Amino acid sequence: MNHPAQLAALKKPLPPELLAALQAVFADRVTTSLAMREHHGRDESSYDPMLPDAVVFAQTTEEVAEAVKLCSSFDIPMIPYGTGTSLEGHILALRGGITIDLSQMSKVLAVHAEDQTATVQAGVTRKQLNQEIKDTGLFFPIDPGADASLGGMAATRASGTNAVRYGTMRENVMALTVVTADGRIIKTGTRARKSSAGYDLTRIFVGSEGTLGIITEVTVRLYPQPEAVSAAVCSFPNTAAAVNTVIQTIQMGVPVARVEFLDENAVRSINRHDKLNLPEKPLLLFEFHGSEHGVQEQAQVVQELAGEHDAIGFEWATRPEDRSRLWTARHNAYFAMLQMRPGARAISTDCCVPISRLAECILDTQADCEKNDMIHGIVGHVGDGNFHVLMMVDPHDPADVAKAEGVNARMVARAISMDGTCTGEHGVGMHKMDFLVQEHGVEAIEQMRILKRAFDPKNIMNPGKILHSVQETI
Amino acid sequence: MNHPAQLAALKKPLPPELLAALQAVFADRVTTSLAMREHHGRDESSYDPMLPDAVVFAQTTEEVAEAVKLCSSFDIPMIPYGTGTSLEGHILALRGGITIDLSQMSKVLAVHAEDQTATVQAGVTRKQLNQEIKDTGLFFPIDPGADASLGGMAATRASGTNAVRYGTMRENVMALTVVTADGRIIKTGTRARKSSAGYDLTRIFVGSEGTLGIITEVTVRLYPQPEAVSAAVCSFPNTAAAVNTVIQTIQMGVPVARVEFLDENAVRSINRHDKLNLPEKPLLLFEFHGSEHGVQEQAQVVQELAGEHDAIGFEWATRPEDRSRLWTARHNAYFAMLQMRPGARAISTDCCVPISRLAECILDTQADCEKNDMIHGIVGHVGDGNFHVLMMVDPHDPADVAKAEGVNARMVARAISMDGTCTGEHGVGMHKMDFLVQEHGVEAIEQMRILKRAFDPKNIMNPGKILHSVQETI
């Protein structure tokens, strides 16, 4: 078991020859400054930072390959870094090593509007891409909240609010450029919409969290900006009523673009944070995309379903500025909830279950939070069966942290018992490694180890993430 | 290079101890009869049959695991078999060995209508599944033409007419049970709509054509039967007009459920075969799924676009029996075209390109066929940028076969030069192995080899398919 302490014990000092060799390639784009190492040794998780020994800023795929070859020749770990917005400790330098920062790889390389595809360097963020393509009439829908880099989003199989309609990075990455653990450059996939041409290397790297190779370029699908967009917000007397409205919406096949759930704690937080006056009850936030008539049709079905579940105040947000205010508030929920307990740190977790089990899973998790007096909020991309729990803990109180981790472990066990998954979109990082075995079983985990050992025989690609002790049986 | 002749030279005689051990497990469900071996040594490709040494009929995942362990202990190749409808030589026993027939694994194990998922044994066919779920109001959309088994469809990453709307097996397989090369049983994926929980083992096995493990159970997504369905057929003065209508339909984001192209040769063939009297011109066949109003809206846009491209006789097929007659004719196109040249065998191939390049790719391929006096037809799931060429050749005339393979090679090179793929849905089998290197490049192919060697170190899982000479560097 490679616990942080044991991994730290595996940490080798940075060989001065490696640093010199990196400096020869990257000149002033390699740094060992404490401030820069601290910045790169943390993400949005509640883990204490673990610093790399140096950070290099790559500008091309070839430079990444150079850095990888050098690190590999010294058996030194390397960690790709995009925007640092991961949530489960993905980019912490458990065994030190070199962080390869890709944020200067920020060029949109090609937009093929006529094919609805774009190819970008890994450091391009989703907002940057949408800004650069806005005159084409197309947009890139995947929206995990943070303005993450496309490389990082691919590496963590990100999704977010729009996934119920447009899918996740799994469905929307068409092709990749990847630097392998031995520094070769490979191209996976094409711009064809479908292919049966051999093993799906693209899907192997999507969601691999930097542990199999470093993604340096990403080709994604784009979508026509919808002819019409409308949004609606409504409150419910209780969580069950809200979630059951969603379940029926999905079961009826209404192609909602977004449907977000916020429990009353989350609503209370964003009311304060964003100066809104939403009723402090469980709330659903819908968005509909389509033709003028299609959007009306969808919205009407949803309004009827909500009515059957005693919805309170079904309100339309037809003006773009109203919609934008609501979605900004939703995206701020994380920061808003942090303020529920000043000085606290958030333990954030997510899971995803088949839609029919969603109400049960949320209600039981909510009850568990309450029973344990957790200061918490639950929000979710509920159309996918995916929800998030944020628990505000005192990081210096081990009992408090343990209580939150207990809630998390029980939520995961509950989701898995319902044929669900231990993480719908946050990824494994360091936080969900134990649960991976529970979800997939020892034989499937062994198959993942076989893959990891084959692609990264020295265990130097973001080691200590996704799988425990891959080296054990080499 | 493992050419058939060289592979046949690698063929080991069937060890009598293996046969005896299989008989002890499978009793009369193992056979060495010539008739049964001949039946299992061919598919729908133009290759001469290559027979396995024996065929076993498995009924459970555990039995498959038993067979795999036994074959593995003798280093004897094994080939999974569903319905034998593959098109590129996927199931031919190049090095002999044991064919594991999964057609008796034909149970629908679970239908979760409330979650729109079904779990089936690998031998269940798509028509059987649709028959068994028809009272749920749901359907399974993937339709490659043949009534293939779900295991085979997963293994070849199949798609077909509906993929433009509903995706391919890549998007629609949620979870698998797989027997690995050493006979372990693994479960990949869950019934959650999305997951970031570790490496995407599901997508590794989808499209792996039996070369990495044997798929024994498949969980797929189902979809609500559309509230309204309508179909339309229209002819065009030339191929460019038909294909440009499709390109614009897709670029405008019209969510067509199916859009099929048939060139005038294909139309002529199905007219004869199915006693239709369609104008013998390039033809498009559309199907629309949605609400009553949504379907009308889609169809109206398409009718206008077709009109702008001088469509001839845009006709509605509103009655289910008319729709069914047209789609049956489309599905019969393969057999209908075979009759264009009695006694001939069809060399069938497909490719897929970004939608904007589709007209150019089809027109150049058509011109190449005509220049070479090929008796041919072109049909396509053109909404995806995917099309098929059937060339009727005299299998005993090497010059004729070489001419057809020349057309095929140039079509593939053309597709790849357009950022497309050498096969959209047929798969690699034996026929597309050379093109895989051309498409992915040597470094990506090396990465596929690393995967193959890790998952099948003895090279006994359907050897000689997808990759040449995986053993070379072991």
C-alpha cells in the first residue's frame, strides 16, 4: 500500500544532472523556486500540498517529450499540470519529481467549423476555446464549473452540467496527441465521427490522470449553438419531490440540456454569496436547448411533472442575464458553501448511480450527513444520476475529518451497491483509490495494473494516483 | 509480417490432451466435425475459409473461462464466435485452434427499464433483444444490418444506420464481463451513466475483435421508442447533390435518426431484388425520430435543403409498412448487389471521413471504380461520414481481385489524407491490418502492440487480427 508517508520515503533527491539537462532545454522555463513549487503542489482538494522538486513550463509537444525522456532516464516522477483545479489530489507530487506545466501550451491549433471539431493544445481552457470559436455559431459544451484546461479535462474524464445532453469528455474527445512514458509522441484517433480501426487508445488516455502518458493536444467535438435556449427554476417541499421530478424527466426521454439539483443548504449558501432570494428549499435548475418549439415542448412536459411533485414557484428565466445569474450562482456553490463554516476546508466527493436509484442514494446520504452533524451541502448534475457532497471540516481536527470520510465511504458503498460508481466526474486521484477495488473487484483492478505496468514500466508517470502499489508484483 | 501462409506454418497440431480436457468439460458441446469447423471458419468476407481444429459451445462465462484456461495451458489459439456475420475475416482460424461459439449464451439477464439499460449474454442478437424488450417502450438502436450478436457487435465496435443519432457500440456499451487471456473473469464498468473511476477497461475491449479477451456479457443503453417516426425518400440528379444535402443537414444540427445514401448501382440492384421501382438515380433515405412536431420540423428543414439540391420526388413514407419495405430493401443491398454479377464474390470495404470531405471522398472513389471497370455499388451511413463500397470480383481471377484491392487501398489512403479512418464500422480483421499503420503511425501502433502483449502475452487470443507480428519483439 503506497500511503503518502511510504511514498515520500520512496522519494529520491533531484539529481543535479537532471536539473542541468532540463535547464539546457528549458532555460528560464524551469524553476525550483519554493513559491512556484508550492503553487504546483496543491489542487482544490483538502490535501496538504506535496511539492515537486522543480517545475518546467513546456510550450510544445516536442518539449514535453524532451522533459519526459530526461526524467525517464533518471527514473524521476513527472506530473502534468493544467490549471490546478482537480478535486481529489490528482497533481500532488507524492514522490517529488518534476511538474510539467502545460499552461503555456495555449494555442487553438485548428477549428474545422464545417466538421464541428477543434484541435487545441492541452493548456487551452474551455472558456478560451468558447471565446475563440464564438463567431462560428458553434460551442464546446463540457463545463465542469472551473475554467479547466482541455488537457486536464481529458485526463480526468471531466463532465459537468451539460453532460446529460452532450456527454462527457469520454464521448467528446475525438483524438489526442500523447507523450508516452518513454518520451515517444503518439497520435490517437482521427477527426472521423466513428472508427473501428484498432484499439481505442484515445479512451485509454481519457481519464488516466497522467498515469499512462501526458496529453499534449486534444481534438474535441463542437456543437451548433442552439436556436433557442430557455431556463427554469423551481423549488420543492423536499428532496424526494425534486429528485423524483428529475427521474421522471429522464425516463420520459426529455432531452434536457442541464438539470441541476441544490439542496436547501446549498440554496441558502448561494442566496448569501450571490445576493439572491431563492426560497430556501430543495431546488432544480433546468436548461433547455433546441428549436423554439422544441424548447417549449420540453419545458411544458417538465413543468407538468414538477407540478405533480408539488413544485413551488416554477419560474422562467428567459432573459440571458437572468439565466447567466442563476448559472453563475450554481457554479459558485462550492465557494458559497465554504463560507458556511469560516476557516473550514471542504471535503468534496461525488458518485453516480443509475437514475432510478438517485432519490434513495441522495436521501440516505443526506440522512447520514445530518446524523453526523456535518455542515454540508448536496448539489448534483442529477440528470446523469451524479451528485456531489461538500462537507466543511476543521482540517486540524482528525475526528472531524474522519467523520466526513466515514460519510464519504458509506456514500460510495451505497452507490456501488446500486450498480453505480465511486466517482462520476471528480476522478480517483488519491482520494478514491481504495474505493476502486470495491467498485471493480480485484480481477479488474489487476487488469488495470497490467495496463499501467505495460504503459509505464518504471512507475514514474504521476505515481501514487488511481492504483495502489503498481510495482508490487513487477 | 504474419501473412496467412506464414501463420499457417505456425499452426500447431491440436494436442489430444487438450481435446480430451475440453470433452471432459463440454461433453457433446465440443466437436471436431468438418461441417461444424467449416461453418465456423468463415465469415461474410471474401476470404477462403480457415478452419479451427475444434469448436466448443459455451453456455456460461465460467465455461468460457474453463475453455480459455485449457487452451492457454497448451498455448493453443482461440477465437470467439457469435453469428459469423463479420466482414473482414475476423473469425477465421488463421493458426487453427479452438473456436469458442457463444451463440448458446442467449439469455437476456436483466432489463432495467427504469434506467434504460439491459444486460445480456454475449450470444443474444440485437433482434432478440428488441423482441424481448418491446413491451417496455424502449429499444436498442444499434443496427449494423445483420442480426449480429451483442458480444460480436461490442467486439467489433459495430454501428450502422442509427449511429448518427444514437452513437455506436463505443457510446452504448456501459459494462462488460470479459474472460482474460489467462482465464480470469473481470467486470468492467457499471450501470452509472458516467464514471471517472479509473482506466476505461470497457472501451479497451470494445473494438478489440477478440484479441485481448473474450466478451461474455454486455450491458447496453436503451432508448425510449420515439413518440413519432417518419421517413422520407428522395432521388438526386447526381451523387454530389445527394451528399451535399446530407452535409448541410448535419452542419445545421438536424438530429436525423438515419440518413442513408445509395448510388444508382445500389438502387438498380434493390429495385430488381425487392421489386421496387425507385428512380435509378442516387438516393437518400431519411428517418426522423422525435415528438410529432419535432419530426415535422426536422423533415421540413431537410425537404428544403433537398429542394435546393434539385431533389427529384421527395416522398414521405408515413405508413410503417412503407418504411419497413424501404429499410428492408436497404438492408438487402449487400445481397442485391451480389446479384449484379452472378458467381462473383463481393469485396466489401468501408471508410469514414469528416463530414465536410464526404462528397469529395465518395466522388473520387466512384470515379476510381468506374475508371477500373469495377462492377460496384456505394452505400453509406452518410450522416456519420461513413460509406461502403462493394466490388463484385471473380475470386479465381487474381488480376480482378488485385484491381479491387487497388481501389480499396486508394480509398483508404484518400480517407486518411482527409483526417478520416480506414474503417468506420467493419473493423480491421485481416483485411485492414496494413492500413492501420498508415492511419495511426508507427508510434501509436507500437502502443497498441504494448497493450496486446500485456493483455495476451502468448498471442493466443484470435491471433493474426488487428496487428501484424505482435510477437516479433517479445
